[in-house]
Amino acid sequence: MVDLKQYIVDLSKKVNINLIGFTDCQPFYDLKDYLIQRKEESKETEFEEKDIDKRINPRLIFPECKTIIALGISYNITLDEEPDYKLRGALSKSSWGVDYHTVLKDRMIRLIKELEKAMDFKYMYFVDTGPLIDREIARRCGLGYYGKNCSIINDEYGSFIFLGYILTNLEVEEYSSPVEEKCGDCDLCLRACPTKALESPYRVNPKRCLSYLTQTKDMIPHELREKMGTRIYGCDTCQMVCPKNKGVEKSNHSEFIPEITKGYMNIEELLTISNKEFKKKYGTMAGSWRGKNVLKRNGIIALGNMKNKESLILLKPILKDQNPMIRDYTEWAINKINK
């Protein structure tokens, strides 16, 4: 008799998925009070499901659900090569190389198709776009534990891992066991967070998180603009200082090597490139999903924070940009440089 769980694990290795785990479809009722509190404190973002019950109950998404399969792939890439342009805006590792949604979905579809060769089953799969809390699924499936920075940390790969999950009507004999947290007394991530978005261990205010701020279309407060530094998309600070990311396995997914950007955006180019040119050159990277204007805004903020008067030549023409958001941030950047 075939061990279904082991069979799926073996298939996951075949399609180059680094982490896999299994859990049941019982609702995450223990998280409901916290989610209600977040809502009352206006700490929800525009990127998450507004119906709290849908965030915690898999069967509201997939009524036939019996097992959830959590999957993870590492994006812990290092690169010594640097770009040759001077005005650089940093990209977080999550936006290096090819869009992770595409890469992980491809792995998941290959896994599903391999499994379908052996049996019929029903499923739904998600990569960062589903209503359920993917980190909680990953924790329950034993992929890792919550770090104090709210990232899922795996003993072998650290926290630079992309997560996805499959809701299925399959039944496995034994579910994975959650991993106990291992942060101990360490609070390096809390102390390193530039905006103090990590308000306490395991609690983050996403509306102060620089990763969120580089993606939102909401107006960014002046004090937080200054904390953005030269970030164009995302922020890796809390992960870079984490001791659990030292000496871990590097990613074996070549898709995440940033061959085009080298991990940085050319801010001068970002200010002048057309939408069509942007999509052609950068359309395959994760950060491109938000569109050129949001990244352009971040580039303008970066120039303001650099405080280099030579940048005024680039900024002054943008005061006539047709987009009022772009004009507003440009005026702020110019005033900051001239102070």
C-alpha cells in the first residue's frame, strides 16, 4: 500500500520544492480575536481579505477540504556583482529575478500534474493571493516557526522562503507537527526595524512596515518617507539581522538570480522610462505588479533622501508630471534636497 504523504513528498522533491508539510482543514479560531483587534486598530492593509472568517476557515474557500499541503521554496540568493549606474534604488530579495508567484506556481502545478497521473482529486492552490493566512498554514504544517519579526523561519533555509498552499480533498494518515519558536531572548529584528513597525515580539504594524510602504498607493507620511532611504521595493532589514539566516542553505532556484537589475533599480531610468518600456524590461519581476508609477514615486523619495543637489536636474521637470501623486512627492524631494 502506497504511503500517500510520502509519495507527495517524493514528488515535491522531483519538481524542486524545498519544503513541504501537511495539516488538516480545521479553522484557525485561535487567531480570530487578534484579527478582530487588528481591524479595530485600522492595521489591516488593502492587500488582505476583509472577511475575517475567510482568513481562518479553509472550508469557506474550499468546502471539500480535508488536507492542506504547504509548500516553500528558498530565495536566499547572494550576488557579488553590482550595477554600473550611480543612482541606485534597492530591491528586496523578494523582487530579485523572476516573479516568485510565477516560479512557485509552476512548481505547484507540476506537483499537482504528477499527482494526477496516479489519482483523481480536487484542489485549489494559492501563492500569496489566497484569503487564508499562509504563514499560519506554514507553521501548522511544520515548515517553520514564527520569528519575532513575524516571518516564518525554517531551520535549514532560514526565513527567505516563498510560501504557497494547496487545499485538497485528499486524506493523509499523519499530519506534520508545528515547530516551537526558537528566537529565545534575541530581539535584533525589533531593534533594527527602521520604523519600529515591529511593535512587540510577533506583532507588526504593517502600515509602518517599509515593505508595505513601498507597495501601497496610500499617501506616505513625511516621517516614514525619510525612513524609506533608497528602497524601491520591499525591505529586508529584519531578515538580514536575524541570526537564524546565518549559515543556512542557499537557494537552488536560478530564476531568482537578478540578472537584469543586480538587485537595484536605476532611478534615473525609472523617472523617464515609458510604461511600455517598463513592462518590457521589468515586467517579469515581482515588484512590477504594482506598476511603474509606485516604483517611480519610491525613486523620487530615494532621491530626496540622498540629498544630492545634482538630482534637482532630474526632479524639476517632474513637477509638471500629469500624475498629482508624482508631483506631490517630487515637491517634497526637492524641498528636502534644498534644506
